Amino acid sequence: MSRYVVQAGWKDAPHLSQEDIDDMARGISPHQLEARMNGVPTLGSGAIYPVPEEDIVVEPFQLPDWWARIYGLDVGWKKTAGIWGAIDRDTDILYLYSEHYRGHAEPTVHAKSIKMRGSWIPGIIDYAGTNQSDGKRVMTLYEGEGLNLIRADKSVEAGLLEVLDRLSTGRLKVFSTLQHWLAEYRLYRRDDKGRVVKENDHLMDATRYLVMKLHEAMTRPVQQAAQITAPGDPTAGY
């Protein structure tokens, strides 16, 4: 058997007139209106990043070669996730432009996909160990595959504030093609005790690692020729 999910809101209901929609929209909070109008799930006051998607999502474009690049990497057997960013130093705007999202695969498999986006790009890795020696072992495995890695600053609350500050001030934008990132963003929340809910948050963690080490971003080495890709390509703009 197969199954699929359809997201639909008031805008997609042919039997609703604009007058009907306007009547139902009165008195509804902005985050609820977004969910009901477009069928996009939202968490409202429970959201960690209560910034509307329309304020942060942009259509893909070719990234200038002189913009510095970096990626965050959250590793694990059930899911390994990576998010790539390019920083425009003139405006201090960070653009998230590519993602890796795959589970149940060996480091060699993940590393191959990561290197396709540019093996020279520094990665900020969650060493994902129960102790320091485990963490070093995981990092060593990926370094052995030719990745340029830096250990993540895993300060949770400080990292969340850094990301939120960029989102709120328009200094963090996301390509519309990053559907896994956007899916996590919509459901990233705290529980009733104020704790971060640790479910489906791999790309959110990777983003936090990236932002906390943004000063490590670097530009493409001059000896490497620029590679041109279409904006819709998953490795576009690297």
C-alpha cells in the first residue's frame, strides 16, 4: 500500500469565497491564520523561532564565489543531517542554500554527498558521542573521508538566541528548496516546561552549530575553478 499527505488550507477550498475567508479570519492570531489559510502546520507560542516563513524564505539564486561558505553537521545512525550556508559579509546576511538528510548509512556514504558540495568548505560537526573518546572517534571517521571539520559549540540556549537574532533581524535567509529544513522549522518547539523537544530537530541542531561558528566560514580557494550549477540543483551555488 502507498500513502501520501496533502496540505490544504482555506485558499485551496473552492467552495469558500473571499468574503467567507475574511469572516473566518477575524479575531484569529497571525500564526493560526497562516496555518488555516495555507494549510501549513505551525506551533504559535510554543515555537522556538516564531518568525513567519515568508520573512525568511527566498527563491534560490547563484551565490557569488566570494561569499564565504560553511556547513553544520549533525551525525547519527538514524539520521545524519547537514546544512550549508553562505555569508554575505557586506550585509551580514547568512543564506542557507543546501541540505543533506539521510539515515541508516555509513560515514563513507554521507561524506561522498558532503564533498559534492565542496570538500574545501569547513564543517562544524556534532561529534555525537556519549563521552569525549567516542566523539573523537566519530570525528576522525569523517576526517578520514577528507572532510575539513571543526568541533561544534553545543551551547543550546546561547545558540538558539544567536539563530533567533538572525531570523528576527533579517540576517538569516533560507532557500525555498530546503524542504526538510522547513519541515523541522515548522515543528521546532518547547514543551510545557520550557525544554526543547528533541524530535525531528537534526537540521535545527546543525543550523545552530553553523551559526555559532560562523567566523570559521571561508571562501573558495583561488586555485579552484568556479563550478556553475542551476539554482534548483541540490548542490547549487557551492
